[in-house]
Amino acid sequence: MENVYLFFDDSTKVESDKVIISDVATVLCRDKTLQSKINALKIYSFKGKNIGKNRDERVIFTALKVFEIISAEYPETNLIHLGSCDFIIEKNAKKPSMAMIRVKTVLICLITFFGSAFTIMAFNNDVQVHNVFSQIYTFFSGKESSGFTVLEFSYSIGLGGGILIFYNHFGKKKLSRDPTPLEIEMRLYENDIKTTFIDGVKRNNKHIDVQ
């Protein structure tokens, strides 16, 4: 009996309506011919309910259902499961035009820029940073502050530099190879979405499982 190892990711995206095992799992066995045949097995077909609606289609599959499909075709195999027990298959909708992507990017940049600027100004005004700097400057120099001294200049440079160092990201460049705080939060957010989606679908018994 041939040992067949299958590793499942918790989520996979496909472009075609037809989903085969190689789309959702990594298959490994000594018999490479058998491995190729298993990779080519069809496990699901999207019916295109959202065609023309520009929406993604998603289904929840269980690893046991994949095992059932393989065992029906190749009963003399010993299937060994690795990875996720439940996984999402997502068919991507039609990609928006580059013009629309650029418009959205510009809008997000403008909202982020002006929102951040307003937040920083509101904070500075609330804690009266200007008065604090003025008193510090007068205390050490004995002169009245003009409102733009080395303190204000250092504060402005330090604020921008601190943000760059904290987020470890400027354009496409990174200060180090470590993931940025933004990337970490996005991964946690994606994992929470996947877990919630899988739990919700399974609770309503709408996932694809063995009969």
C-alpha cells in the first residue's frame, strides 16, 4: 500500500471554475505517476453564481472530503494528513482596472495624510507642546522663543523618523528583514477572518464534508 502525504493550507485562491487537488494541497508519494494522477483529481466546480457581479466565491472544504475523493479512485493508498483540517477555496472575481486601483490608492493616501496631520496637531494643541518648548528654550537660552527653534525642528524630524523606524517601512524599502507591525497586524486580521468565516459556515452546516 502506497503512502500518500497531503499537506493542506488554510486558504487557497483559484482562477479556474474547476478545482483540482493540486490547487488546495501539496501531494507527496514515492510513485510519481500516482502523485500526478492524484494532483489532477477534480474535487469541486464553481457554478458561477456571481458571474457579472464582480464578487469572490468561497467554499469551505474538509480534508476528509478530499480523502474520500482520493480513496474512491485509488483505494489501495494510505493517506496521511498534514496541515489544516478545514480550508477555504476562493475563486477570484474579475480584477478592477488599474485606473480604479490608482484612484483608490490616492484617496487612501489623502485620507491617511490629512487624518494623521489633524491627529498630531490636535494632540500638540491639547498638551500645549508649543508652550512647553517655549519655556524650555527660554530656561536654557535666556531668550524668548520665536516659535521655530532647534526644539521644534528636532521634534518634527524625530516624529517622522520615529514613525519610519517603528513601522520599519518606507515605500518598498525596509530598514530590516523583520516583518513590519503593519504586516503582523494584517496577518492576524486575515487569520481572524478565516477562522470566523470557517466557524460561521460550519455552524450553518454549509461546508463540504463527507456524507
